[in-house]
Amino acid sequence: MKTNIYLLFCIPAALLLSCGEKQANDKKAELDKLKKQQAEITAKIKTLESEIGESTTGAAHVKVVTADEVVSGVFENELIVQGHIEAPENVVANTKSPAPATVTRILVKEGALVKSGQLLAETDVSAMVSGMEAAKVQLATASVLYEKYKKLWEQKIGTEVQYINVKSQKEAAEKQVNALSEQINMSRIYAPIDGVVDEVMLKVGQPASSAIPGNGIRIVNMSKLKARADIAETYARSVRAGNNVTVEFPDGGDMCKSTLSYVGKSINNLTRTFHVEVALPEKGTFQANALAVLRIIDYRNEKALTVPVNCVQNSDEGHYVMLMINKGKGVLAEKRMVSIGKNNGRRVEILSGLTAGERVITFGFQDLNSGDPVALK
């Protein structure tokens, strides 16, 4: 009985042990097969690597970058300042008489072209006109008497006192006529300059007088407009009359290229600035007092070495760039210290450290070190 029970336990154990050994043998065989395949694949990879002449393991570490050539050519630096348009001849025409006179007629409208001396508006001068007519009658009478007494005096007829009295009466009548004529003209409004009527600040029936503020007819000479701006004292040595300048208008309008027509000769004590002016062409859609942006060329180098501004880096040692250098069959990165000049916001002038034609890395240089393999994107 005990023997039978022992057999019952031993038979299943033997069966399990036999199955385990079989499974282990199968896995070992499969492992050996995979190792063999791995060895074959590794050998094939090495064969292919030797055939194409490069290592795929090394290629994985090549950093992809973009580059730009160091160029030699004209380099210009712009000084950008905000200014405005001025009209030197911008005047308000009005009566010259301080005494108010009622406007009876306005002869021009806004936008009209006028000439210097042209009558723009009339005022009520009826009383002075009546006085003028009476003065003219007196002058005519005095002139006739003067001519008669003058002839008599030339013939030594009459007395000198009579001749002098008649002459004085005539001259007084002339002065009276001239005075009234001048008063009438002073009570009218004439254009003091050639230009365009920009604003009519009068209405018929209103009083006109040079003593009343905001009263009259504004005239602007559009043929003598100029752009004006104030520049910091720092640029006093580089900004000169004759410098090329581009005038732009943020609110729209024409853009024009010109030169500085005038550079101020003194520095403002309060703002530490000096002013510059640019004469604007007569044919343009410019408006007085409009904003203007002046792009002044304050530096020019005909044979400058330049690189894009973003590729120049700074360190404790100074400024440097990363270059692409051909070394044997590969291309490596190289750190190069440089001395820089002007920076116009797009490109930087290189004073030393580079030569024309070298390739400077413009993208992907941030994590590069000298000797790292690189390739163009």
C-alpha cells in the first residue's frame, strides 16, 4: 500500500521534470539561433559600413545646421529718428488794422491757390470810402489852384506866401487821400505769401482784426516743406549735411529719398539734441505737421566684411562665431573669436577674425563645440 502511494507522487514529478528540461532545451536552441542571426546582421552592417566609407554610429552624432558666407561689399548703418513736417511759410492773413471791421465778402475757399498780394476778403469800409471821395475832391481843387499859382509865380506875379499856401494845401490833400487809402487797404485781407488756403477762420458778418486770436485766413506754402527731427548729441560727429536719408510717413503718403539739407550748429542745453532738416520735393502728398521717420545713413563702408547679426555670440573672452570647416573627409565646427564694428540690425561689420567666403553657422550653433561634426540642413 505504501509503495503504491509513493509511485503516485513520483510519476507526476518525473513527468514535470522531463517537460521542464525540454522547454529549457527549446529556449536555449532559440537563443542560439538569435545570436547566430545577430552575428550575421552585425557582420553585414560592418561590411556595408566599410563599403560606403562611413560609420552609422558616428553619423548619429552629426549636428544639422544652416550657414551663410562671409561677404565683402557695401555696408551702411542707419540712424532712425522720428520727426515731423514743417511748413516754414505758414501764416494767418488778416487785416492790419487793430480796430475790428465787419467782414462783407470772402473771395477764396479752402484749397484755393493764391498769390502774394491777392485780395482774400473785404470788410465794411463804407465810411472810409466816403471820406476818400471827399478827400479826392479837395485834392482836385487844391491841385488846380496850385497849378495856377505856380504859373503865376513863375511869371513873378503874386506873392511867394500865396504860392506856398496853395502848395501846402495841395500836399495836405494828397496826404489825406494816401492815409485814407492805406486805412482802407489795412481793413482788407491780402495774401502775404504764395500758397494754398488751408483754413478760413472767418465768416461774413463777423469782425476781422489782427488783435483777435484764431481769426483770419491760413495760407501754407507747400513748395517749401521740410522734414525736421531732433538727434541726440551722441551722433553729432557722424551726422553731416549731405548724408543720404530716406523719409517715411507712418500715417501714409509718399516716401522720398533725399539728403540732409541742414544740420544744426548748436546743442540744446535742455534736451542735449541738435536738429536736422530735409527739404521735401514740391510734388508730393505731404501735410504740414504730419509725423515723419528719417532713416539717415550715418556710416558707410564700401568694402566691409559682414555676417548676419544673429550668429555673433558673446562670451567672457569677447565676441565669436561658429564656422563650418572642411577637415579631411568631414566637416567640423570651429569657434572663431572676432572683432565687430557697426551693427545695422540685420548684419554686423567684422573688423577682424574672418575672411570673405568662409561659412559662418547661422542656425544650430547654440550647443556646438569646436570639433563637433556638422552637416548642412
